Amino acid sequence: MLVFGGLEGKPTNLLKYDLQANAWTSLEPTWMVPDASRDRSFHTAVWDPVRRQMLIFGGQRGPTDIIGELQIYDAEENTFTDPAPSLFGLSESQLGRTRHTAVWDPKFRIMWVFGGRSNDYLDDLLMYEIEANSWTKVDGDGDLPPASADHIAAWASTERSMYVLSGFLGEMSYGGGISSPECYLYPGCSYGMLLRYDTQANLWSKLLAPEMQPTMYSPSRYSAAWEPGAGAMLVIAEDIWEIDVQANTTTVFGGARKMGYVRTDFTAVFVPDARQILVFGGTQPKGNGVDQTLSDVVAYHKEICRPDIDTGCQCPPGFELHENSSCEPCDAGRFKDSFGFTRCEICPIASISLGRGNVECISCQPGFTNTEDHTGCVQVLAEVQSLWTCPVKQVCVSSGLPGLSHYGHHYRLQLTKSNCNETIRDDVPGIVNAGMSGYGEDNGTVFAWGVKPADFQPVPDLLNVCLCVSLHCVHQWNYILPVGQMFVSGPLWDPTDPDRPPPTDCVMGRDCLDVTFLGSGLTLNQSSVRVQRSACGSSIAEAEKAQQATLKRAEIVDADMNSMLTMDFKFIELQYDPVPHNICWCGSSSEGSCEDPFAWVQAGQMRIVGPFNPHEAQCAVGQVCTFPLITGYGLRSGDRIMVLEVCGGQALAGFPGDGILEAQGNGTDDGQEFLFIGEGSQEVRGRPGVYRLCFCRPVPDVDNCTFAEHFTQGFGFLVLSGPLEKVTTCELGADCTVDFVGSNLAAGDQVTVVTGADCSAGPTSMGALGYPNLTSTTLLTRTGARNQALLGLLHLDGTPGIYRMCWCSTTSGCSSPDAFVSAGQLELTCPPGRYSLGLASGRKCRVCTGGYYCAGGSADFAVRIGCPVRRTTKTVGAVTQVACECERGYQLGDDLQSCVSCGIGFYKDEISDASCKACPEGLTTYMQGSVSNASCIDRAELLAESGNDTIQASNHSMVPAVVVRLELMDLPEAQTSMTSGLLDELQAMLRATISNVLGGPEALTLEILPAEVRRLASYNMQL
């Protein structure tokens, strides 16, 4: 038992009483505090069995000097020191007090202080954490206590609670009256105050007051202790009272040899294994206001029941049944926290029990762990300092903790910027549990911070790694053992920093080389970098492109161990955006760890140099194509764009400069002017449609953007207005409407029809070809979704053939024929019932003659086709063979296909497929094929004339009837060859003309001799 200070004697005396030796020793400690702050009275003292230290707090010097100092006596060093603790939630003036109470929580190593007096009565609760060396004012909940002094208190270890009994009340008591310290308790009188403070729940509660006994005095000048074996509060006065707080009863200890006289203002301690209360000092009233100071030690011992003798006896907590049927205290290193006959258990890992009879085990001080038998603490030494790396936004796991003198699965690590020996540390933001890991796996060598990537998001830095080897690693000050450092790897990009690096410029369609950013702990093998439009850490849209970087090197660049990562982005495929793209980094700590979008952290920004997407330009075929200003970022003189169907594809015909335009360098931030390269015309003659605009910046020694394959980055579209070329067919003698299909066609566009392939010839020549209504322009009309040119009625005397349709946009100047471009072909054909006759330049559509049928059609194929043998037509203008019927004198044969002549005695006088008619009775015909009833003659007359019945007559013969001789003179040599188209036209014309005379093509044979056998000159021709 240690005793310090007091009212009488030397107030700085420190005495030690050895119970086993029954001897007092006056200790002469070394004082590390000023002389003026040493002596005190009405203070409190608690004992820390682990550090073997006594904590002395508060009290007073003289009647008015209230003390707020804390002094610590170290029994091993025999020294007094002032720890100079920090204050949280209270000022230094609020700390001073006297006549208060204090208890010690050995498990969490905390001294709890309640109430007392300063200038007024106090009702506050203070907590001193020895490892943090700090005072904290605790604001509890529940039935808060009134201001009070001169009360007594005890610590219930198994409940983690403090019990407070009676005392002077500065304000209204719980019972509603003012408490008087002179009120001794008589039968029917209750406690003035009995409170319980639960430190785990931070809750005050008022306990019901049991009835007192007449010999129990006011506790204001007495002492209290806690009896762990009974779970009861002991009040030490002339008698020893036991308050069972669970049963809410009071019991006076039995036995003989009571103290025998009134003693106040003494100190007392309880010895659990011996079941003894030691009382020392105090005063004894002698009458007339005179008190005698006492210096004796009084011991009270409470025997433990014996199960073999006492029925119902059970060993209390801290005691176990031995073979001799007695309850004996648990040995050091073991504990028992319940009644019964179970054996004492060995203390859990990282905890110890000192002495005997313990109901709980307590933890070692920071940096120490239990000895093998749990009877003491041994310091853990770290002989190796390790270096770990953990990327941000990944579950951080450190493996391997070499060089420790002891290991345990209760170990935990903390990451901090502070030194491990600092008790007050700033949390590292972004790490769960104030930077403290989970418990060590694999016997305390593998540690993890959190269970998901969101649990580890600190600012990348080099952090100290501190080890806690205690049982309760919930406070930072328990992590005092330095075991190494950890690189929290990641980029040092701060979007709120006004001095952050500017975005990196990268040209679309080109390699972007040697891109860098700063970070901490960056390495090549644990880094992945990409650039994306969406924010780092969010999902990338399916249509969005993200471009991966090729890492080159990582190097330390300054004394703070910051590192720089250098990389290349091959062939930038990203589009310009006014908002910079994000460069995102992921620490690939394990396979697949970067598949989670959340794992990506912003490392910088990238601006894409190039035109804005989408741009749209509009031009018309046949017009000068002027592009609008091309806007974007970083555009400069020499940049090029190209018109292509697909970026990187084949060059297109019909565009100036092969479709390549170049920036002139005369633009501003609002845009650059691009013109087609080359000195020629800027008119566009390409096929109408929608084309891609593709960008390229020349790079020396790479390419100068001269070929289509260099233009790979699309950024917009060119809408080239105009019709698509198509063939339209119209028949002469009918209205002609031409449907136009193309790009950006509009009502009011102008249309012409010209001869030949050149629209610049104009339509005036169409009048000479029989089309006076086509000698001027026609306006395009829009009917529903159809664009049409209404050409009107085409005269039958017009020249059939193939003509050119030409178009000019209404937005362009169409006054000159040069402004018109081809819109396709217009083929004017002969209608059914007509055939083409004449030379190519002067053909006409003639009515189909008798005996022929004409299907009409194009000039080259609109021909007459003769009816089959013995067939002809009733009228001209026949269209199909159906109009061919049997001639007069002929009828349809039995095969229903061929026409056969009427037999003798029959005739047929009409063109039809009807049967021949019989001559009247007695009449007959001279021959077959008679065409009139006039051919019917008397049969007798016919026989008389013939004189012979066997003669067969006929009305036709196979001798030539007509011979035509035709000579052509002075023909060009090229047109006299057998392959000349002129001869084909001549032969067709002659056949048609002569057939009209002869009555059928079967009667006509034309032969054109080769030039080498002609009798006339080579420039003449004979048929």
C-alpha cells in the first residue's frame, strides 16, 4: 500500500506498507516537479499495476489553493514526474478540484474523475487516458448527477462501471431536498445519492436506495472499495458495509474485533487474493472539536466459504476449487469471472493478470505484449524496417512483417504521417478506422485496410507504419512501434489546386509522346493509365472511347520521394471536346483489379488538338465549294482535312485538290479557314452525297498528309448537294415527268435537257430536234417526298434518242450553262405503234405500216417487224403480232398457227383468221386462194376451158419480180467498211422502204458487197 500527502505530518511524504512483512518504508523519490507543487491534501490516487505507477491528481494546498495538477509516481524508477497532459473539451482552470473521487480502469488504462469542489461544487466527469496523456471532459447521457463533493467511489471492473455514493450536494438532490453531510443515517433513512456510470454506454443511472442500518454513517469522510469476488461495493466506516448493487441490499460484514471507534478521513485498499481491507490513518474525534490523528493500520479479512463444509457454497470469481475442497485464488496469469467450481482460465492473448485472485485480465502498455505465462509484459522489438506499397482505391494488403521479437494475431498496423511515438496524431483522410488495419492474419504478418476499394482512398504519400501489439488497438497512441513505411501509390492530382499542371496537348490521329504526371510510389509494373472523357472512377459509356497508355519509365524526382511516370499514347483516336479529357491511373495490385471503374484515379488532363466534332459543311455539285470556319482547339496553319467516304479510305474523284483542304493560318480562336489545295478551280464535280471530313496534321519525318490513308480522324460531314445520275425514259407524244434523287435537292432547283454529254452546251439546240418546250430551264418541284421536273408534252415529230439531264442548285448562280452539272440521261423513245426511221441525227418515229407491227422503244430498237407468212394487219400502227391475221384468200390452218390458202371452190375477201367462204352452188374457182366471190365461175365452163382435169393451177410463182440497183458515191473511207454503223443504218432504211412497196420482208434480199470485191471505186458502194 502506497500513501502520499495528507493534512498532518510532512505533506510530501511517500510511504509504503508491505502487508506480508508488516513493515512501513519511507520512500525518498526523485522529484521531477517544482517544490511548490509537491504537497497536497484531499487529493485522489489510483494505481496502474502494469506500469507500476501511482497517479495523483487534484487536492488542495491550504484552505484555498485548489490544485489541477497531475503527478505520476513510478515505483520502478522511484520518481515523480509531471506528464503535462493535453486538454480536450475543458480549460486548465476547469481542471482544478479537491474533495473529488477517482477510479482506475486497468483494462483500458483510464483514470475517471468525478465532481469535487473548486469555487463551486462540480458535476463534471473527466477522463485521463494515460497512453494518450490527455484529459477529456466527458458529456454523459441518462440521469445526470448533481454537483457533489466528499463522496466516495469504486470501480466495478467486470461491469466497466464507476459507482458513486453520497457526498455534499451543491444543488438539489435526486430526492428533492438539500443534502446535509451531518445527517447520520438512522432506521428509515436512505442514501443521499447512489449513482452508476457505465463507461461503455456513456450512461449515468440512479440506483434505488435500500434502507440503511443505524451504524452506517454518512460516507462523506469514509472510503470505498470494490470486492470483485462478490461483485459488491464496500463502504468502510466503523463497520464494513457491503452494498450488493444488483440485489439492491446492504449487509454489514460479520465477525469479531471491529474497528471499535469512530475513524474518519482515512485511506483504505482492498487486497483481492487475501480478501482483506487495509485501513490507514485518519482522525478520531476526542470531544470539544478536537480530533486525534491516527497512524495505525487496521486489517479486515473476510473468510471464504468451504464447499465441503458450507452447504450451497460456491467459489467466488477469482477463486477456484482445489483438491482440499477449499476455494483458492487464481494464480497469476489466470482468471475466473463467475461463481462456481470451474477452473481458472489462462488470460487471452496480449493480456495478463498480476498477483492472485483476478476476475479479469488486463492489457499490457503500448509496445508490450504478454509473457508466455501471462504474468507480465515484455517489450516487442522491431529489428527490421520494411517498405510496402499500396495503390489508392484498392483493398490495401501488406504481407510480411519481418524482424519482430514476438508475433501475435492480435497485432494491428496504423498508417500515419506522424511519428509512431506521438500520442496526438492527425488522421489520414480516406482510410477507414483512422488508418488502422484489421487484425493480423498468418500470426500477425498479413494486414488489410478495409474490405473494399472505397475503404482506401488517401492522398498518395509516404506514410509511417506503426504497430500495435496490445489487446485493445482502438486508439492511435497504442501504435508506438515503428516497423517501416508505406508508399500509398497514386497520382498527386488535385483539381482544387490553382497551380495544378495544365492539360497535356495531344493531336488527334497522331502519337502523343512523353506524357508525364507526378505521384507517389508510382511503378511500371503496378500502374495502368488511360485517357477518357468521363470522370475517373465512373463507368465508361458503351459508345465512349478510352485510350490506353504505353508506360515507359518511373523515377523518383525530389526529396519527398515523389515519383514521375512517363508514358506514350499511340495514335490518338479521341475527339476534341471543349472540356479536357481525363488522364486516369489505376494501381493494378492484382489481376483484374482495374476492371472495377471505381479503381481509376484522376492523374491529369488531356486536351485533344483538332477540329470540333461534329462539323457540317454544305456544297453543291458544279459550284465553288467554300467551307465555313473550322473551329476546334490548337488548329494552326498547315493542318489539313480531306473529304472521304470513309476516313483513311480511297480518294474521291471530282473534288479539287483530290479533296484535300489546308488551313491558311489566318484564323482566330473562333476558327480557321480551310481551302482546297492546288491552283485549279475550286468547283466540286463529285458525286452528290454525304461525305466524312477527316483531319490530319503534318508531322515531319512521318508524313505530310498527302494521301488518303493519312486522314484517319473523322470530325464531321460534307453534304454535297445534287442529283444522283439516273436514266429516265419518256415516250414521245406523252407528258414527261422526271423524278430526281440525290442530296439536298430543293424546290426551285433548275433543270435543263441538252444534247451530248456536256451540260455547258445549254438547251437551245433542243428546238431544232423538235422540242421547243425544252429550250429553256425547268424548275424542280416537290410533291410529297418526291423531287420532280415536269417537262410537259413531247411532240411526236421530235427526234428520239438519249439526251443529258442537267441540274443547278437554287442557292447558286444558274445564269450560265457552266453552272449546270449532269443529273443523268433522258431517253426519249418511240411510242408503241411507231418505229424509228432515219439517220441518228435525224430519226423520226414513223407510224407502223400495214403488214407490220411496231413495239416502239429506244431509237436503236424501235423497228418494224413483219407479220408471219400469209399474215398482215388490217390497219397501220399495229403494236404486237396479235394484230397480224390471215390475208385475203387464206384461212387459219388445222394447226391453228399457220395460214393456208382457200381451196378451189372457196374464197375469202377479208383480212381475218376466219374460214374461207364457199362459192355458190354450181360455181367454183379457177385456182386456190381466191380473194373474191367474183372468182367463182361455172364449173362446166372451167372444165371446157381446161380440157384436162389433172392440171393444178396456182396464183403465185418463185421468180424474181423486182430488182433494185443503188449506188452511193463519195463516201468517207471509214464509213465504207463492213463494220461501219452507217451500213447497218442504210440497210435498215432500205429494207423498210422497199418492203413497203413489195408488201413483205420475205420478198426482199439485200446484199452489200465487201470493199475488196466492189467494181466501183473504194469511195463508192454498189448494192
